[in-house]
Amino acid sequence: MNSEEIISKINEFLSEEFEVDASAITPDAPLKETLELDSLDYVDLVVIIEGNFGIKVKQEDFTGIRTFQNLYDYVIGKTQQTVSN
């Protein structure tokens, strides 16, 4: 899966799961505010990412994710690590 496919897949499941208009999901948009996330939503988000991409998300890694671009970069990086291992 290439970067564009990963980003498209992320946007699709975020839009569906958190009932947000897809046009609101832009690289520079703040993740928490756009998706209206609370602490339980973050858990759901991690589970969805792990299930969709077969990666393990560590809580300490996720604390630096503020924008959708941060999320894209994180997932792309983790999926590339998984492929190379």
C-alpha cells in the first residue's frame, strides 16, 4: 500500500467512524478538534488504526500526533517498518 492509499483509507474510516464530513479532514487540521475526540475516542482511534493497518500503536508515540498530517506520517512510517521487518 502506497502513501496515497494509506491517506485515503485513513480519511475514509475517520469520516465514517467519527461522522465527520470528509472535506473537514485536511493535513493541517487539528485531529482532536476536527473529530471532537475525548479520551475514549482516542482508544477507539488506536484500535481502528491497528485493525486497518496491522500495526501496534504505542500510547507514547500517539501523544505527539496533533494534526492529520502527523497521523498520516505516523501510520505510513509504521507500515513501512512492518514491511521491512
